[in-house]
Amino acid sequence: MESHHQQTNMWKISEVTVKDLPKINELENELNLNKTKLNFFNQTLSNENFKFIKLVLEKKIIGFLQFSLNKSDCDIISIGVSKKFQKMGHGKLLVEYLKSSNLKNIFVEVSTNNINAIMFYYSLNFLKIGLRKNYYKKPKSDAILLKLENVN
């Protein structure tokens, strides 16, 4: 995947840097997601199969997306948009970034408890391809496996 920036007058998507990590951690806390640890982030910087991008609006980080990729497929690891910017198309911008990256498939797994996330992915034409029983421990729930095919 080439490193490129998507930008309009209002928002910009670019790679996360070490100095962005505190703001990303604030967003992860706000959204009750696992915090990205500094040593993990540093390890991923040298891994060309792992990307971490941010969505900046008016000079503030309002969203992020962590994903791994191989030649034709991508796995969304974590995605988040600040609560006050949700349901405004910002999460879709992050997924659209992936779709523009010459991929065949995008995969993601979501807790069956996370109805908002499930509806978000369905709205982007992801399809359910499987279920992992008791995948998440706290709170205990199954994981739905979703796939977006023939992206490009």
C-alpha cells in the first residue's frame, strides 16, 4: 500500500506518529477500547503489514483506524471516532480510505453486543461470514466475522 494522504478542506487522513499516541489513547478511553501501548506502536512502525491512520478535522484527531494487510486482503484491528463526531460519516471516510487501497477483501470482527458497529459495517455492505463463540471475555460475547468483498 502506498503512503498517501487523503484530504479535503475540512479533514485529512494520514499515518499516526508517536506524538499522536496520547490523543489516540484519549479517544480509545472515551470509546472504551483497549489502549494502544507505546511499545506495541513502536513495533508496528517497522512492520510494513501494519498501518495506523488518523482522521484529523480542523487540526484535531477525531478518529483512527488500525489495520493489517497482505497483498490483497486487510483486517481491521481497531477503529474509532470521537463520540461527538459519530454518525456523521467520519467512520465511513476511514473505511473508504481502505477501499481506495487496491484491496480485494476487508475483514473485521465485532462483538455481538456492539449493535452500532454491526449496523455501521452492514451499512457499508459488509456481509456476515462467520461467528466465533465466546470470543470476547469482558463482557462475554460472541464475535461476528464480517467481510467486504471485491473492494476495488
